[in-house]
Amino acid sequence: PKEFDFRPDPRVWRVRFSSLAPQDLQKAFENLQKPNPWEALAVDARQEIDLKVGVALSRLITTHLRDSVADLCPQREDGKSPMIS
């Protein structure tokens, strides 16, 4: 995608490393690369998926917890389910 293509800009570089060991970081900084716009879009997609899955999982856990401990909580005066937060 053209709008994410930083390759022509001489100021933008990417360092790739998977370890914080000093020798690995040194090697990574000695081998700077131009960013790949497709990888940037993939990162955005993963973040959005993680957010949506996290929201769904939180709802599932909260619903299950509320149903599991409802008998341990005092009844509310308005007759609604106990509030779990």
C-alpha cells in the first residue's frame, strides 16, 4: 500500500531483533532495514483481532463468574443479578 510505504524516506529505518542479549542487539543495529508496509498492516490487523478476542473473552469470563457465584452473593433489592466487577 502506497500510503504506508516509508521506503523512499531516508530517515525511516527498522531494527529487527528477537532477543535483548547485547550481541543480538548489536547485530540488529548493524543490519538496519527499510520497513515493509505489508508487515505494518499485519501488525495493525493482529492488534485489532487481539482487542476483539480480549473483549469477547472478558465477557465470557464475567458471565460465567456471575452465574457461578450468584448463590454466594447477597440478593439485590431490585431483583437483578449481583454486580460483579
